[in-house]
Amino acid sequence: MRETAPSDPLARVSRPRLYEQLVTQLLGYIESAQLGPGDLLPAERDLAERLGVSRATLVQALVALEVLGVIDVQHGTGAVLVYRPSIATVIRSLREHRSRLPEIVEARSTLEVKLAGLAAVRRTDAEMEAIDSALQVMADEIVNGGKGLHGDELFHQAVTAAAHSSVMAQLMTFIAEMILETRLESLGQPGRPEQSLASHRKIADAIRAQDPEAAAEAMLTHIELVSDVDLLR
């Protein structure tokens, strides 16, 4: 009779990441409180105190739920429930998102760096105005306490339009939903909206100067910045 080899008593224990634990607890609260679509979650400060975590850590869990469309975090209102999923479904979706993030960043680095360089060569005065207008929208959102999500989206759309490349524009449309995930995630990091706006301005300045090399380099630096998110570590 063959003996079964004993398992390693010192084998590393698989432990969920802190934000996964928080997401699980938040979903458990939503379930027990019988919250439905449109209902408001408690204020961030209250949730952080009840969970025994810092507000910054709680924000990461809320961003994770926002990325997956479970909640909608509205400035001045708070986190509003969009739908009530199962805990297993959310954790699986979070892990799938984490695994595909490097590929999203890779696609953005390939497409948007080239688009920025082309925009510097091909942009019209009207398209430059659209880029500047998007910067102002983002700046206004941040001043008013928002994350700058809409302005960020408008900026990248304006740069894409200024590149005059219909094929690459179609590719950007194809990955737009995945980019939205990274946008929500990045701009949810403390101080990131201001940093992102500053890097947008460097891209815009290079496009304004019609310097394709500087525009491409500034865009690459920007994508490296926004891909650095604590949530997925």
C-alpha cells in the first residue's frame, strides 16, 4: 500500500487582500441592510470607523466596487448602490480585472503614445481648442471636489480626434470600457486627479508646440502614472 506524502505543514496560507476583505464586508452589509438600487451607503467616515480601517483604505474598496459598476460614487452625495451582486461574483470579477490590467496598460501604451505623436503633427487650431477645453473641464471638476473623470475622458477623446487616424480611433473605441475601469481606479487614488491633470497639460503643451517626440514621451509618462494603482498590489 502506497503511503501518502504528508502535506507541507509550513505551506504558505492563501490570504485575501485587505480590499477584498473590505469588499466582502461591504457587500455583507448591503445584503443585511436590504439595500436596493438607488439606496445610499453610510458616509465614508462612518464606514471606516465601523470597519476599523483608515478612510484611504476604505476608499480603495469603494473604488473597486465602482470599477465593477456595483456603486456610483457621487460628489456631494456619497456611494449610491447600482445593483446588488453576489459576493462570489464580485471577488471573481475583481481578480479577473487585476489579471487583465497589465494588458490594458500595454494597449494604451501602444495606441495612445502613437496618437499623441500624430496629434502634434496633424492637429488643427479647433482641435487644440478642444484639448484645452477638456483640460478646463477636468480642472473645474477637481476644484469642485470631483475626480475629474469627465474631463479626463474628454481630453483623451480630443487627442484621439486630433490624430486623424480612423483605424486607431476605432481601436480606442473598442477598449474604451476597459480604459474606463483604469480611469476610475487611478483617479480614485489620493492626489491622483491633480497629478493626472498636470501630466495632461504637459501632453497638451507638446501638441501645441507640434513636437511629436515630446508629445509621445509625455503620453507614455502619463500612462505609466495612471497605471500605478495601490488597489491591485
